[in-house]
Amino acid sequence: MAEEAGLKFKINLTDYLDTGLFLDHRITRGMVKAESTGKSVLNLFCYTGSFSVYAAAGGAEKIVSVDLSKTYLQWAEENMRLNNLYEKEKHYFIHADVKQWLDEPGNNEYDLVIIDPPTFSNSKRMKDFLDIQRDHVELLNKTLQK
């Protein structure tokens, strides 16, 4: 477990190259916390949910966290619970391919959106592969339509 700005995060220093918490996002996480009060927050490619935890700590009204990995979604929920912030009626963890999820109809409006995609992904669970150099404009435009 690691602690940052009074928040706790489950980390993994043994199994993978990725530990579960990107240190270079520290300042941005603080910005999310400062801007989340009373807002509806969408966290795309949420990974282990650190941005979602910060948004909850900042007083977000609703947080939707979307990721293709069930493992990372579970980890994200664990991080929320570790900080006693999880509220079933306010925090949603959605298992989906972000590109496909953005195509689904919905009348959701978000005040704050975090998009932190991988540079490239060709997971077998995806309909198409993700190449951020190719897909970033499409991702941003679809997000703005949500």
C-alpha cells in the first residue's frame, strides 16, 4: 500500500512493470480533486482508479470509471473502498472497451472527463485495436458527444 496526499492506494511492486499508480500523474490527480466538487466525473481507461479516488475525495457527485480489464476495475473499486469513499449509488465501474462504450447511446452529461489511454492496445477482447496516434481525435470527439 502507498499513501499520497492523505489517500491510500494498493500497489504491486512484484508482479508487473506497472505498479498501479503512475507517479507522474500526481499533480494532475490533485487538479482532479480540486475540480470535482459537486460534479459528474467520467474516467476513461481508468486503470486502478486513482483519478476516481481523487474525484471522490474531492466531493464528486457521480463517478463513472470505464476500463476493459476486469482486474483493474476490481483494483479501482478496492482503492475506493480502501479510502472509505465507495458509494454504490454514486460510483460506477464499467467493464467495456472504451471505444465501443463511447458509441453506445446515452444521455449522460459529464462535467469533468479524464482520458488516459494506453499508447497502443490490441487486446483480444476489443473489436478493433487502439492506436492513440491514430485514434486520439476520434476518442476526444466521441467523448465530447457523451
